[in-house]
Amino acid sequence: MTLLLFDLNPTGHHPGYLQHLIRYWDATRGRLVVVVSADFPQRHPAIARLAANTAGAELKPISVEEQAKITTKSSFLAKMAAEWRLMVAYASREGADHVLLMYLDQFQLAMLTEPGPDCPFSGILFRPTLHYAKLGHPPVGWREHLREFRKSLLLRVMLRHPRLRTVFSSDPYCLPVLHRFAPRVHFWHLPDPVQVYPVWDTGVEALKAASRLPAGRKTLLLFGHLDSRKGIRSLQKALTNLPEETRRKLTLWLVGPLEEDQRRYVEKMDSLPGLEVRRHHEFVPDEQVQTYFQAADGVLALYQRHVGGSAVLVRAAAAGKPALASDYGLVGQLVRENGLGLALDATDPAAVAAAVTRFLESAPLANPEQMRNFATLNRASEYARVIFEAIA
């Protein structure tokens, strides 16, 4: 069998997902052809080396000319249609028996308007919301109702594509709804994958020292791309409203690239009396990420009406550290059902302040056994196993 993976986004979580599938590919399954952006090998040399050293795996960057035909399109929909046509061409060129679209959401309209590949295809659906009302989060206002109606209609039609075989989603609560839309299609719950590398006590202590984390305080870690989704503004208001004596018990640890529009909120927290803030805005290699979670006492996941899951929850669970997380959608449901910490209204600074206070009071906020089980179920090896077995 020749399985073709298609993902032209070299940023965010996309490279990591491809890395997991390359790492756990077994050559006895056949060929694994991974079609990526033209600049992918330069951006991610470690993944390029992994593919070169994995039997049966081939990394296929598209040409600069092919990339230009996509990037010069004037609209997102036109770009996605061009990507879809390129996928069809590569599937034919490589003799693919099956195509896996690593981000199915963006191709929903192209699937309806463009000719498809000659072989069956599957995809990963990242942002289903049609079941959010049942999770306690119905659309607010007529605009959201209209948007959800459009999304539901498009999804129903997309799922009827004759060559669509399997849809994966890390949101298990959406699968029964999707199955009612398309009984012919196979739906699989997909782990939210994290490759957890071994963490040694000496490495944790060295990181604490290098980061100047003060003793006698609890450290809350905010990790990842520090943009408006992360709830930094809500956190700043919450910490401002806490008494100074409460802030003296806390170190806030910000790790990850900081978006410019969030800088003013971070600088306000920098100057709060009693609060210690530590910042590291440089790139953290994947092999070192888990050490940050192990060095913290708790983890923030204050997403602002975020749709989908979060690897932050998996990493926090793997480290045995409680999460103070949004109660919205999938993130909130996972926190509540898996004993991962506190689920709260992350858009409300008063709720965030109350959660931070509870965290500082040393009361148990998470269930250690449930956390271990959750981390185990979301290992990168499980992610690869589910995909390969479902497609086979």
C-alpha cells in the first residue's frame, strides 16, 4: 500500500503530527509518502532526517513553483482549492492507494467544487462545533446561530463525498452526531498526541535554576504561542485584582513566542507588586518541553472560547500537574471528566482569580490516577496506531 499524507502548513502543531506518523511507520505496511511545503526541510531539518532514516518513508516537498501557485491566490478559498488540486495531482503521480488529509476542515468547500483523487481518502477534523450546544455552550446571538447552521450544512454535504472513507477527530463527543450525518463513513476518536521524552530530576532542577524560579512560591506555567486565545488579558485583570499578599505566593512563568498585541498585558503583570514573572520567548525544542511542565506546580489553559483540544492538557497530565483551564467546549469537558484540574469561565477575570487562589491554597485540584490514564491514552504512539489501523 502507498499511503500519502498531505499537509502544506509547516507551522504550529502540523509538523509534529507528521513527525509522529513518520516515527511509527512500519515498512511492512508499504510506502509512506509525506507531501509538505517547499520550505519544510529547511524549517524542520530533524523531521527531514527522521524521514530519510525511516524505512518506507519518503518526504516530498512540493516545488517552489507549485508553492507560488498557491500563495499568489487572492483568497483563502482559492488557496484551498489550489491545494486540493495539487493533492489530487500528487496522489496520481505517486500511485497512492489512500490519501490522509491532515487538516480536513479547510478542504470542505473544495471537496464539493473540485474533482477528487482516484483513490479513497480520509481526513482529520479539528474544529467540529455542531455538538457544542449539548456540551452546555449553545450559539450566542443570531450571527453564531447562522454560522453554526452554515457549518452544519456544509459538513453534512462534505461527508457524502463518495471517496471519503474515514474521519478522525480528537473530540469523542462529536462522533455520534457525525455518524448520524453519514452512516457510511467510518469515524474514529483520535488521541491528541504528545511525544513525552524522559525527564530527569537533575534536568528539572537545572531548568529551575536557569529560569530563576524563586523558592517558597508556587509556579504557574503558561506555555505555547502566547496570543489572544491564551487568555492573557483575562489573566492580567485577575492577577491585578488579587491582594498583594496573595500575589507574593505566586510565580507566573510565560514560555513561548509572544504576540505583539499581548505585550502590554504581560508588561502590566511584570509591574504588579508582589508578583514574580519569568519569561522565555525563545523556541523550546520538543525534547525539552516536558521539563518545563515538570518544573512548574500548575499549568494555565485559559483558552477564550477555543474550539478543539489542547496538547497542554496532555503534557500537564503527564507531568502530574493540575490545569486551570477553560470550561468551554472540549477542553472543559476533558478537564471535568478526566480529573485534570479546575474548569472555569476563562473569560471572567473574577473566576480566574478565584481559581488561582484555590491553586495557591494547596488543595488537591486533580486526580493523579485519572491524569496518568489520560496521558497514556494520548501518547504519540497511540495516535499513529489508530490512524494506521483505521486506514488499513
